[in-house]
Amino acid sequence: MNKLILLILGSCLMSCATSSVSPILRKNSEVSLKIDQFKPSQEKLSIENKAITLLNQLFNSDESNKNMVLIINNDSDCDFTMNIAGAKNYSLPVGSRKAESIILEQGDYELTSEVCNGAYKTKKTFAENTQLNIKYTFVKNEPKPVEPVIQ
């Protein structure tokens, strides 16, 4: 009976967000609990680091800072990859109806992409934080209803 209560308690504690508890059964019918702390995943840390870096850059008022933030808003119905060519080359995938950002050095860049099978190409000089909106939607032509002919 005690083993059953410990198993139920262990499964209840396992559903908590901070740690997991696993019962370990030993030969002499003793039950001990093993507690594992959840470690943040590397992916979560990289997203947090990216957010911190972007926020620091956005609020940086140092005039000697030669970097800027480029935010690309994709208001189109298609995913695309923005190719950014300048002093350094970058490739930034942007999902449909999503926004992505990147930190660039100030300067001249050529931006190219294919948005919903349509070519996008522009040359820009970036001297400060910039937001670029890409809009492309499919136009659905609905056929006109045919009116009946009365004779």
C-alpha cells in the first residue's frame, strides 16, 4: 500500500514544472525517490540570448555603435528566405505572417528574395534600426454568378 501511495505521489510531483520525481524499487522492497532538476534546453537559452542581444542593441544610445537592427515583417501568405548581401552576407528565413530580426553593421546592402513566386530585390543604406514590411497576398477571383435567362 505504501508503494502505491509513493507511486501516486511521485507521478503527481512529476507533473510539476520544476522537477521530476521517479520512484526506484530496490531488492529489499525499499522505495527511494530520485529527483532530477529540469535543465533549460540549449535552444531556449539561445532564444533568450538572441532576445537580450536585440533589446540591448535597440536601446543602445552610444554614438560609436556601428550596428543596427533590421526587423523583417512578413505580411505575405508565403514563407521566404531574405538574402542580405553587403560587407557580410546573411540569409534570414522568415515564416508566413511572422517577423524576424537580425543585427547588421551599418552600411549598404542588397536584399533579395522570392516572395510567393515573385522576385524581391532592393538596395538599401542602413544607418539606424529599420523595419521592413513585405506584403503579398493572393487575390482570389471568384467567378461571377450566371444569371438565369428567362424566356
